[in-house]
Amino acid sequence: MTPTPDLSAARWTKSSHSGNNGGNCVELTLAVSGFAPVRDSKIAETGPVIPFTRPAWTAFVSALTRS
């Protein structure tokens, strides 16, 4: 199991594909070495964070772009 990185000082960036109308919004931070944590911006403060490793995030995004 992947350890959860400390995200207390992380700066999050909303996906450029997220709408401004409160729709499906994904946020990502690359502030943690070796990780690419992702969260849902609608529930950012209380919701879960998925702590992808950088290689796993790269593979995930690559698979989406091939679809």
C-alpha cells in the first residue's frame, strides 16, 4: 500500500478541462516528491485524496489520452 504523503502545505491546481460551473473538477498537486495526489475540488477540504505515484499518474493520463 502506498503511504499517504503530507499535503498540509500543498498548492493544488484545478484541471484546465474542469468547468467553472461546479461540474467535474479534478485538482492535482505535484508538491510532494514522487507523488501526484489528486482530489475532487467540490469536496476538497473534506473529501479523500488519491495519492498516485508519479509513474502511476503518468500511465493513467496516457491511457486516457489513448482512449
